[in-house]
Amino acid sequence: MADTPASSAVGLPQGAATEFDGAMSYGDYLALDELLSLQRPRTQHHDEVLFVIVH
């Protein structure tokens, strides 16, 4: 591939961010680790956690 800026190579607007090393991830933004640790299943059904997440 030629020395083309990534934004023009994939049709992104000029100046669009394409490097996110060291930035907050979407999982961090949502605090997924904390939310998932708060779950307290009440049964042994394998899909109970999925049900709680979806609803």
C-alpha cells in the first residue's frame, strides 16, 4: 500500500482518530468489570446471567 494517510485510505474524515493505544476502552467506559461483579445469580440455570444482562 502506498504512503496514504489512514483517513483517506478507508474513507474517514480528515483528522479522525484512528489510534487508541492507551485510551479508555468501551468496556472501561461502561465499567463492565464492576457491573459483572455485581451479579448474584439466584439459580443454577446457565442462562440466568444472560437473562439479567439482556433485560
